[in-house]
Amino acid sequence: MSKDLYTVFGGTGFLGQRIAGHLLENGHRVRVVARRPERGGDLLQHARAEAVSADILRPESLSAALQGAAGAINAVSLYRETRDLTFERVHCEAASQLAAAAMRSGVGRFIQISGIGADPRAADDYIRARGRGESVVRDAFPSAVIVRPSVMFGEGDAFLTAIAQTIRRLPIYPLFGQGLTRLQPVYVDDVAMACAKLLAAAHAERLYEFGGPRVLTYRQLVGEVAQAQGRTVHMVPVPFAVWRAIAAAADILPAAPITRSQIALIEEDNVASRTVPGLSALGIDARDIVAVAARLGGQR
């Protein structure tokens, strides 16, 4: 085992690529694992970065990706199901197989990315699979560290960018319900920095929840993003029943603009627990969402 080699599954994704970047900045060697690792771009030009093609849905492809690694992190996620890719298959079956392979390979630390609100008893398929995924990973790798971020924002995200663009393009802003759901948006780079620290740390707790510096209602968030862009926004409440109907109708589209799981998530508060360690426990000062809102609003 190499003490400075870490494997990042989903290493070309929104979060995984940033985790790999922080590991490299900290002087470690990184194995970037994805089905198409060439999508890692400039990251793979680094002398200490290694690209490996593997698929967590194919257990036979995992051993080479884990060989000799001191730690591994599963940053693979699925937000929209297809006939072949289901939440259960990716977040439960594949996560369990990966954790088991990491245990067999002698990996010292294994981190599973989950999410605040993950619940194995939830009615929604995505939320339930996330919760079950935590349990099956722990069964396969008992000392696994579970990381639950709140909704993440940053360049290339699907959250803040969408809010900012809607404000810019439409005369009204349709709220989810009355817009009273409480959120604690967290900067993706802060989450990545924390994960890089946890992989290499001598000690880690078994569970972390990462949220930003403030808790905002959805209505407050939209208002602050609009203000950061120098715009006035007229917010219109839309009942959740209407959103669920829209999401159900959108299911027939190949790239649905909104899903039933996304509606289920925004119906519930998404706030980090005060009894679970967070970013501050790792010496990270969380950055505020409004600080980057104007810049993201200009993306097309």
C-alpha cells in the first residue's frame, strides 16, 4: 500500500474532480476513476494524477483501481434513473460492491458520499436508496466514513445556476410551495476540501454533515441571489401538488428538466445536524452562497 495514493471514484464529476484537485494540491498521488476518465481534462495533466477506466457497476473492474491505495472515496451519484441505471443499483448495490472491494484490497479509509436527508424508510426512491446505501456500505466496510453534504453549489452546478438563470430570463419566479423549505447550501469546493482532508487524516469520525454558513428559506435564497445580480424578482408560490404533476409528466422526456425525487427533496428541510461534526470540525470556514451568485448568474 502506498501511503500517499488515493482513489477517487467518480473522479471526473462535479464533486469528484474537485476532491482529486485538492488531494493533488496537498501533495498526494491521485487515481482518477471513471467510466470515461479522459473527461478529467486538465486534472490529468498533473504528474501525480493517474487515470483509470472502471465502472462501479462492474465489480471485476474495481480491483485494479483500488490496488495499493491508502484510501478511496465513492463520489459517484445518479440523479435521474434510466431503464438500466436505477437508484437502487447505483447507490446500494454498486456502493456495497465497491466498499467490499475496498475492504478486500486493504484500503485504510473508505468514504461514501451520501446526502443530508438520506433515509432508508423514505417513500421516494432516491432518498431511500441514499439511506440504504449508507447501511450496506457500513456492512461491507464497518469503519467507512459517511459524508452528507447539503445541496451543493458551484461552477457547473444544477442548483444555484438554475436559480440565477431563471431570475435573469423570466419576469416571475415560480417557488416550490410557499418557498419556506429551509436549506443550508454548501460550496462544492468546501466539501471537496473536507473530503480530501478526511482521506488523509490520521483519525476521522464515522459521520459528517456539511452545510454552508447560513440557513435560508428557499424564498430568502431566491431573493438574495436576485439582489446579488442587481435584479428585482417577483416570486409566485406554486403548490407542491402542481410540481409533482409537472415532474410526473416530464418523466417521459429523455432529459427531464425536473424529477419527482427533486420535488421530494425540496419539500423537506435540508439542514446539517448540530450534533454531527461538520466543516468547522475540519478547520474549514464555509463560504456563503451569495458570494458567488452574481458570477454563476452570468453562465449560459
